[in-house]
Amino acid sequence: MLHKTTYMRGFHIEATDGGIGHVDDFLVDENWIVRYLVVDTSNWPGGQSVIVPCTAIESINSPDKKILLKLTRAEVKNCPDVDTADIKLIETLGPTIM
């Protein structure tokens, strides 16, 4: 089943032991395959934006706007943060107004 990423931004992330954040963005490779979810865990103490591999997705519940993972909350919190991910600088800059 196909899902629009614009619709899925903001979906709640459910780890195996409870909620951990929401989808903030997606990372695709040069072949336009979604490889990672950017998950905002800032509602948790010490939370930040982390990248979670798509292989960790158990299922997507579109009606309830949830993505269920095969990871625990601790495993999600230990995923690499966006600042340390190998993302080219140009992609992390905001829009340029001319």
C-alpha cells in the first residue's frame, strides 16, 4: 500500500513498550527509496530528533495515524541523532529566499 509522506508527517511513533515521539521527516536515498524516519522524541527527557531505519517498522496504522516499531523506546532513543547522520549540509539548510 502506498502512503503520502506529507500525510504521514506527524504520525505518532509507538515502540513495543509505548509511545516515543512523532514523525518529523523522511530520508530517501539517491534511488528515492525511503531509508529512515526522522523521529522527534523531544517530548521525552533528553529527547532529540533521531533517525530510525525503515526496517524497524512493524506496521502503519493510517486511520489512527500511528507507526508501530519493532524497537523499544530505549532502542529508539539510542538511534543516531540527525546532527550526527551522514546528511549533506545543503540538505539541512532552510529554504533560500532571493
